[in-house]
Amino acid sequence: MIEITTTGATVEQAVADALSKLNISKEQAEVTVIDQGKKGFLGLIGSRPAKVNVIKRKNAIEKVDQYIKDVSKHMGLDVRTSINKEGKMVTFQLESDKIALLIGKRGQTLNSLQYLAQLVANRHADQFLTIMIDAENYRKRRQETLEYLAKKMADQALRLRRPVKLEPMPSYERKIIHNTLSGRRDIETNSEGIEPHRYLMIKVKK
């Protein structure tokens, strides 16, 4: 049950009854007062009970899930989601007959959707959650591509003896580059720019 309409001698009593039946706190509820009620003569004649409608709010993960589906629908896509939560990391696996449209060139559409979904989570979650959106194992394939790119661009920086600038990437992709090159003593990496257009510079250590 996520919604209920109740009555009581007062609005407060009607709300308390609804919260009890939904087994939620007031912070988890959206309350609409349908009727403030009316006290009759001597508390009896002409009295009318208060009436409220109470809806159980969706939690942050449900909000994000609905957001993903709404955005996909506006793109003309029917998307199915499966959700996995491990600690503060929440991964949404997406399935669709036109999944390539959701991934986009170099994952740009998927990254944009993930960035916006993270904002939704931040707005509704009681604690910080990290949102990851994946489709057809794209993230793993992208990681392998980034690891190869990191080594290739590091070699280029060494060969040319000048910094190499990479394309803007979300923070977790930049972290893959950082981690791939962290063991090298001849190369250093730095993030520059402002989100969501922050990028990596690969430089030769002096």
C-alpha cells in the first residue's frame, strides 16, 4: 500500500492514523488535506470529521529509477531496469531494443543520463549515493578502452615531451586513467576544468 485516505476528529489524528496504517514516518509522507473537518454544536450536532490523503513517498533509488524510465520514454525508448545496491554504490542495468541510442557515441548519452540521475539521487537521498548506469556491459568495455588509451597517451606524452590533453570524462572514468598510470614514475596525471567538462592532462615528470 502506498496511498490511503483516512478520517479523524482532527487533521492531526487523521494523518496519524494514515501513517500508522502505511507504517511510515511523517517525513516519508506527502499529505493532502481533503477536508479540515468541522466541530459541531457541543461537539456533536453538525460535526464533520477531518479527511486526508496520504501518499508514501518513493525513496531515492525509486525516484532515480522512475527518472531514468521517464527520460528514456521521452527518447522514444522502452527501457527495463535491474538495480543492484552495494553499500553506497547503486548500479542500474538498462535493457532496451534500441540500447545503442541510450549509450550514444563513446557513452556520452549514458554518461549524461548518469550525471542527471546522480543529481536526482542527491536531492532525495538521506545519505550520499553513487549512481552508476550501465547497458550491455558497456562500462567494462569502456574501462578496457580507457586503460589502453591511458598507456597510449602516456607513451605519446613521453615521445613528444609535452602534455597530452584527453577529452572530458566523468570522474570515475578519469579515475581509471589515474589508476592505470599511477605506478609509473615517468608520468603524472592531473584533472583540470569544471564538471561536467573536466578532463585529464598527462604530463612527463620533471
